[in-house]
Amino acid sequence: MTDTITISVDAMGGDNAPRAVIHGAYLALRERKNTKFIFHGRQEQIAPLLEEFPALKPVSIVRHSDVVIAGDEKPSQALRKGRGTSSMWMAIQSVKDGEADVAVSGGNTGALMAMATFCLRPMEGISRPGIAAIWPTLRSDIVVLDMGATIGADAQQLVDYAILGSALARCLFDSEQPTVGLLNVGTEEVKGLDSIKDAGKILAQASGAGFIYQGFVEGDDIGKGTVDVVVTEGFVGNVALKTAEGTARQVSSYLRSALKSNLMSRIGAFFAMSALNALRRKMDPRTVNGGVFMGLNGIVIKSHGGTDEIGYKSALGLSYEMARSHLIDKIGETMKRFPVHAAPAADVTESEAKPA
């Protein structure tokens, strides 16, 4: 990989595409000058936007595609419709072909996971890919996965997520031995589903092979930042993520209402403006936007589809850091320290590509 990072972008993915995507790329470029972009989508919509951001145009290539995957399309339908032709597929294909270091899309999550899995294939030794999120906590940012790639997970898949999550934590936090915890209904060893207890035994025996296993953690440990990596299955992870985002918006709404309730509150808010702005930035989901697809032979980042240019800037910044930190190499190094004895990943067919 050269000093310049090339990001392949599905410019049509998301509720506010392509304007929010292009604007977000411009904001990301201002912070990371050595970035190039390949935008995939409808050229007649993308080209005028590049004219609005002259600094972005010289470092951008537009690849035309009329085929856009809708947000309500099933993964199997998306594959049949868009394989090889859609803006989403083309963004991923650029990574496979070596033209780009990472792909980003704010489109249909299930379709994106199906296409990424079909195109890039799971890494050898990884039974099923997952989605990792960067989660702000009282201590520092942590990694949580899986965030909804698929529903349910057996013991081996939870172990895979621990390996993948610890590799991501090594990229993000510059830690050779990040701490890992399994999300459970209690911290006692006798609690939880058999799959969780079995995964805990495997991770306890492997602790020190690229990560430190600290046992079971509970829901409140996520916000505390008790460990660097929280491992769970997709249904629980997605519920936790959406609950946290909703709670952040709820608290922000309560705070705004309280500060405007009377004259004294407004005066107090004026003097506390600096601290309140810092709190607002900390609680803004857009600043930590971007889910990392883990376990594939290439890096794919899923942006929240309903975000604006600030959110896309965050997702593109995350993709830059993942490429710059050689995420795929870090995963390989972790797997060598802790060989995975999972069955080889099965070939993905259109009928089987059914992530949540």
C-alpha cells in the first residue's frame, strides 16, 4: 500500500446520496490530504456536485452505473439485480481488483454484506463475517461486534468475532494485547447460553494469543468501557446499538428542553456553552459513524444510511484509518497467534446470502 489511500465509494448509497456522500468526501479530504476517491453511481448526478467542491475533483474518478440498490431490497434480490453492474457492487469490486484500499457504502446493509461476502469471500479460517462498531464509552472508544450482520452465533463464531475484534482494536488503539469480554446476562461462569459458555472456555485457554480474555461482561459494561472489545451475536448487538443511539438523542432532547425552560436556565447555558458543545459532540452518533465488515478478504465500511455529510466524513475517515493501519494484515497476524479450527467457509450463493 502506498502513502496515498484510495477509497472506493458507493455514491448512491443512503437516504441523502449523492450530495451528502460527495460533501462528506470533501470534508474528509480536508483532514487527510493524501486521499483519492473512486465514486460509483450516476455520473449525471455526481459530476455537478464535484464542480461544487473544486478541491475534490482532481483526486476523484467517477465510474458510471445506472443500477442502484434500494433500501428495501432483499439481499438475494440485490445480488441478482446488481451483481457486476450496481454502484454498490462496483465499489466493492474496486477493492477486489486492487484499485482501491477500502470500500464505503451507506446503502442497504443486508445487500452490502451479501455482495461483499460474495465478491471478496470470507478469510480462510473465519466461519462467518461480522460488523464491528466503534463505541464511545466513559473510558475511551471500544469495539463491539457483531452489530447485525447475521442473527445468532455458535461458540466458534463468537470466537471468530473475538479474533476479528481484537485485530481491529490493535489497529485503532495501538495495543498489542487488547482486552476482550463476552456479552452475557451475568458475569458468573454458570450463566448464559451454552454457545456463550463454550466460547468463554475457548477464549480463556487462548488468552494471551493477541488478546487478553477478561470473561463475561454485562450490558452496562459497554458504556463503562470495561474491556476494549465486546463480543456478542448480531441480534443483541444491533439492539444495543440502536438503543444507545436512541438514548443519546433522547438525552440531548431532554437537555435542550431543560436549558430553554426559563430565563435562568438560558443564562446558565450561555456561560456553559463551551462545555455543552463538547458534550454535544461526544454524544453525536455522526462522529462515530461507520461499521467495519470483518472477516473478508478486503475492507468494507458501512455508513449509516440516514446520516449527513458529517456522518459520511466520519465513515470515510474510519475507512482511511483501517486501510492505513493494514487491518487485513493485523487480522492475519492474530489468527497465526491463535489458529482457528473452524470448518472452511462455504461458498456463498444468492439463495444463502441472507444477512439481517
